[in-house]
Amino acid sequence: MTARLYTLLAVLLVAGAALMNGCRGARSEDPPVHLNPNMDTQDKLKPQRESRWFADGASMREQVEHTVARGQLREDAAYFAGKTGEGLYVDSPVQWTAEDLERGRQRYAIYCTPCHGERGNGRGKIREFKYPIPPTSYFDPRILQAKDGYIYEVISNGIRNMPSYKAQIPVRDRWCIVGHVRELQKAQLPDSLKGLAPAPQTTAAK
């Protein structure tokens, strides 16, 4: 191989290295080259993505007015809301069985004990951390006189600093927890407050 050829190869190598080095960190306004799209970008609708199909340009559609998803028709206000259509709280529409009360005890232990305590006296574990607003005791005369539907509604929607648990606890389980709360009250109620105890539930099972 001649000296001229060696010189030419050296020049090409140096020029190639310089060219590659000059490309590093370079900025461009052009979109990156996508050598193999492989269906990565499609015209299907995705949340928050713009749509050219609908006139308003939004891919996320509002629910059609007056429609109800299958299995979500909740005509029984007493069962699903804890009160009548007129807004009056109801006694439990569930006639609690032993299995229901056991289920309520288990769900209560998971979701309610940290604040309200195992005995329902509002002295849960959270009190050890200097929680500024003491949890409610189920032996407060206001709670003793409240309808079952009120307790159900509080579990569902929360109140004051208590959050809603409707996402975590299904409807039937909420009523089971209400049943367990009533059992706690009956088992521990002082004689001076027994006159305020709620009457036994006699409504039909759901």
C-alpha cells in the first residue's frame, strides 16, 4: 500500500471522527427519526389526547345524558344512600345476620379501628400521635340517637376530617359496619344512656 493511500485513509478517519464529534449534542427543531414506527402512533382515542374525529377536538367524551351504566341503577335510595328520597335518614334496610355482623366486625377492624378504637369509644391508635381533632365516640348521645342511615352516610361520604370510604367499602359492607357499631353500643352502653339506644331493626333483609 502506497504512502499516498495511507495518507488518504488517515485523512478520511480524522474527518469522520471530527464529523461524528460535531454531531454530539447538536440541537434540531426537526422531529426525531423513527425508523420503525411499528404502530406506536395510532389514531385511536386516548385520555387527554386531541381528537380530529369529534368537532370539539376532545377524545374524552362526556356521559350521555340520562343514561346509567349497567348494574349502576340505584333506585332504592334507602339502601344506597341511607335516606329516603325526601332526605330523611332511615333505619337499616338490612336485617343483619350473624354472618353480616361478623363481616362488619372484620371491616370495622380494618377501616375504623385506627381512629374510633376497637370498643368504638374514639380512642384509636391515632390518638397516640397527638391528632388535633379527637375521633367521635359511638357512645356520644348524638350518635346513639342517630338513625342507622346517618352512620351509613358518614361512612360513605365522610364528615369534617373523616374521609369518604365509598371507594374502599362496598355498599353491603357499609351496612355490615353499621350493624357492628350498633352491637358495640348495645354491649357497652352505660345504664344512664340505655334509654337512648336505637331500637332493634325489624325491616326486611336486602
